[in-house]
Amino acid sequence: MQFNSYLFIMLFLPSCIGGYFGLQYLGRKTGARLFLAAMSLLFFAYGNPWYLLLLLASTGFNWGISRMLLENVKEAGSAPSPGRDGGKRKAILILGIGANLGLLFYYKYFNFFLENLNLFLKQDLLLTRILLPVGISFFTFQQVAWLVDSYRGETGGYGFLDYAIFTVYFPKIAMGPILLHREFIPQLTEEARRRMDPENMSKGLMVFAAGLFKKVILAEFFAGPVAWGFSQVGLLSAADAFLVMLAYTFQLYFDFSGYCDMAVGISQMFNLELPQNFNSPYKALSPVDFWKRWHMTLTRFLRNYIYFPLGGSRKGKVRTYVNVMAVFLASGLWHGANWTFILWGMIHGAAQCLNRMFDRQWNRLHIAFQWMVTFLFVNLGWVIFRADSISQAKQFFKRLVCFGNMQINPGFIESFKMVELPQVFLNHRIMTIFLIYGIAIHLVMNTRNMAEAGLKPTVQRAAGTAVMLVWSIISLAGITTFIYFQF
């Protein structure tokens, strides 16, 4: 089920909110949490009921492994027991992490592995038709973090129902953010969060409306030229290629940050807080700064559960750079089974290393130059990220620097969806396109993230929320799925 669907907006979400707070009002606290877990499972099962069994099996398995890891820990928060049991607990942790990553490998990378093995060995091993379960990359990383925290003795105070909601909670199950137990589970038992809060409901609705508008109106406006441009790269002029590259930069941001805003807004309606996943990433002044702002919960996971265990920056410069490259290789692979994602991850890793090497010199440069170089680097990286293959990305870059042809292709202009705009805009399509590009640049550069904005309910914001909701809802037909659903 998608957030940007009539079924979700008109039926599922109101029923879920009403049932949850109705049970809380009747004093059925456990019943309310069971209801939330059941509705989350229904949300996940809507697309493919068979994968519900996979999620349930993963949840049960990881709960069992975490209990085994906690057996020799005297109390939640204490250090793991030394001595004979240390090796046993480490083996259990490796088994648990291995099982989670093995499941992810099978569903996401098995055919990619066979394809490359066929090329290397010049064989024709039969590929298997595997459908990727929604959200498997997100809930796998969250399960890995849960097991590591269990090994550290941090999860002993929770019951199975707490853990189950933490795992299957529907606003974040499909596309994150990637949660940590300590920032979410304690909220489930706080008395003040069990009563419907009109202010939280209104704030949540505002954030949800903003996220829905980002996806349905803004991201979809740029989806047409992106699909057009990458379907016929060989025909692009330099101007076409530049505008298509920018279009994907905006589409990806509005699409993914829109989802995360909706997840945060829905949770606020339930009086639950999710961490912010974006902090104006296109304002970044360096590659290091960009990853502090983009997909922040993934960056946090990679830092805390890969980079630090590898030694972080504590073992010398060379080892630090090796660790950084390992982290960004993992990031690239996490995004998808394609050499484009691996290359994209390695390029960002190399940029991080160069940024660290020449940090002093970089900081002496003018802030406008820092931003311009960073923004261009991110844009060029997104071309590799979006391309179907490395050869297509190379072809795109060739068209981008082919300055002999600066004409804008009529096909590019016609690829924009403008059916809902007044006729005056349709009569001046090129001006309208550049106007909306300008609006997009303004939004990504000048708006504050939802946490900073505060969003106190006002008449003006209520009117804006209503406009965004109505406009988005009447535009839902034909809207594509979220980009990060494939990850």
C-alpha cells in the first residue's frame, strides 16, 4: 500500500487512527498496541501477502537471537559478560547478522551475482525470478542494529510487542527512516502519548500534506523529462542533458523527502516521533556535509554500525580512508544490485577521503564556490545513480559536454505534465518550465526542514494545508510509486 493512494488516505489512515485512539480511550492499552501492529502487518501485506510470512519469520528470528544475546547480561544497559560466554555470544551475533544479510543477499543480489558469474565464467546459469520484498533493505539494517544493541546489553527491558511494533510500524516499514530502539520504543508506553492531541494531529496533517504535495505535484512534474531523457540519451543536446540531470536531482529529493515527511506527519498524528531524514541536503558545502544532511538515518547506521566497528578514524589516516571507502561501498550496494550503485558509492567515498585530506584548503575557499562544486558533484553522481548501466552514464556525460548543440529538444518540452495548469501557462511552456525549475531551486535552498520550522497551527497554514491536500488528492490518478521502493 502506498501513502499516495486513495485507499490509504481515505480509508486505511482514518481507520487506523480511530481504532488506535478509540482503544486507548477505552483503557485497552495493550489492545491499542496490538491493533497498531496488526494494521501495520495489513499495510505490509497489501502488495504481496506472501511476503508477510517473510516479515513475521524475520521478526520472530531476530527476537529469538536477541534474547539469546541477552541471556548473560544481568540488566539492560550493562556490558556484555566476559569470559567463556563472550565467544558464544559473539558467535550468536555473527549468526544473526549473517542470517539477515543472507536474506537480503538472496532477494536483492542473487541474480546480480549470477549474471556477473555467467560473464566471468562464460556460462549460462539460470536466473531465478525473484520479487524484491518492499522495505527489505530498511528493516534488515534496522534488525542488524537491534542485534548489535542486544549484544551490548541495551534491549533487555522491552517486551515482544514493543519490539514487533518497532519492526513492523507501518509509516516507516517501506522506506524508513531506519530507527534505533532507544528513540522509538520508550514512546509507546508514555502515558501522555496515549490520548489524541489536537495540536499534534494538526501538525501531523500539515507535515503529511507537505510531503504528499512534494511527491504528487513536484516530484511527478520532473518525472516525465527524466524518463524521456534516460530513454533516449543519444538524442540529447547539452542543454537537454543539463536540464534532465537537474530534473532528476529535484525528482529524487522531492520523492524521497516527501515520503519521509509523510512518515513523520503520520507518526505525529499518533503522538509518536520519528527522526528527521533530511536537513536541506542541497545546501551542503562539501561531500562530507552532504552526507550529514541526506538520508541521515542511513548515514547514522553506516557510521555507528560499520565505520566505528572497523576502527573509525582511530587507527591512522590510511586505515581511516579504507574504512570510509568500505562504508560507501556498503552504501552503494545497499541501494541496489547494479554496478552503477557500486560506482556511485565508491565515487562518494573517494570524495569523502579527498575532502578529509584537503579539509583546511577547502575551508579557505569562498562559500559560494564550495556550494557550487558540491552541488555539481552531487548532480553528476545522481546521473550514475539513475542510469541503467555504466555505459549509459558515460553516454549521458558525453552528451552533457557536447556544447556544439545547445538547442532544447521539443520532446523534452512535451515530456512535462501540465494538464492541471491554466491555459496561460500551457501557451508559454518553456517559460513555465523554467519558472518551476526556479521554484524548485528556491524550495530546496531556502526552506527549513520540518523540525526547524516548528509548524504552529495558524489560519494561513491551515489554508495552505487544505490547498496542498486537495490539489494532491485530485492529482493522484496515474502517479508512480516512490523511487526508493525499489531499494
